[in-house]
Amino acid sequence: MKITNRDARKFVQQRLPFQGSNLFAHTRTSEDGTTWYVVYSYGPHHPLFVWADGIWFENEDRFSVTTSKHRSQTHPLCPTVPLSTEWMQRLARGGYWAIAKERILQGVAA
């Protein structure tokens, strides 16, 4: 659904897909049926927020003034777990359990 960016937070809080101005969100589903929700600024290279397994994750890296504005327009207004852009991209691509599986297989303690 095409919306104005100032209306985006309502969609994020309900985890609904939307298309704004250089801002969008959608739900992803893994092969096993697990779903997660991702909010992007300017494209899949920059996820701002991911809701996965009942937890909100937030990109902790800072970029442009516009991306900072997108962050403030879409923040779900609840506690978030900060992650780097790299980890947010991984989370956005594969969901929470894909990251956990990757870390376990690599022998990295969580």
C-alpha cells in the first residue's frame, strides 16, 4: 500500500507492508514457514528495523539525514535490540533462526 512517510509508524507497529517515499516494509517467510517483518530505507541494503521471533531489532549505524528521519518516522516506540548494518542485513535476509543456526554452525557463542 502506498502511504506518506509520516503515516508509516502505524503500519510498522502493526507489522503491515507499505510503500512510502524511499521507505518500505514487507513480511518475509522462510522455507519452514517462519515469518519476520523488515522496514527498509532506500532499499534492501539498509534495513532499519526487523521484527523477528517477538523482538524488535534496530540498525544502530548512522547514515544520511534522510535515513535518520526515516528511522524516527518508523520507530515502533518500544524497546529494540541494536545491531550493525551487516547483522541487520543478515537478519532481514534469513530471519532470527537463520542467524542463530549460522552462529552455531560456525561455533560462535551467542
